[in-house]
Amino acid sequence: MSNLPPVGEVRPYILEILRRLPEIIRLLEPQQVQVFYEAVGYMVAASPSREALIEQLMQLPNTRVRPAPLSSFSRVLALAHEYLVMSSCLFATREM
């Protein structure tokens, strides 16, 4: 893989994404941010200069404390736990 941008691009697309990262993240819903980071991670992994790109990719999350996704994640875990408890109760009731 080459570090050169495709014909017609001034710079590699991944660098443009990383440059605009705060703007892009701001437009996404919290659950979309994880999917976005995963997709960009695949692009970074395919790049020969991945270490520098990883540093750029993780700079924003490492400098910004965002309690909302953490509390959202905690709610998801609580709902999953509740679902598992309810499912196991239903399963135990059916076996009787």
C-alpha cells in the first residue's frame, strides 16, 4: 500500500477524516460514534503509518471526558442484565 493519495486527492482520505474528527463526531449520535471509530480503525490498520494515525485517532477521546456515553453504556448494561434475569426466570418457570 502506498502513502500517496489517489489521483485527484490532495492528501490521503484518512488524514482528512482525522483532521475533521471533532466536526464529524459532533454530528453523530452516541451509538454511531463507536461504529465510526471501528470503521476508521480498519482504515488506520490498513495504513503503513498506523502508529501515528492511531495517536491522532485517539487524541480526542483521550483529552475529552464525556460522561453521557458512559452513563448511556451503564444503562445498556443494566437493561441487558435485567433482560438476562427475566429470561432466566421465564426459562426456570417453563421447566417446572
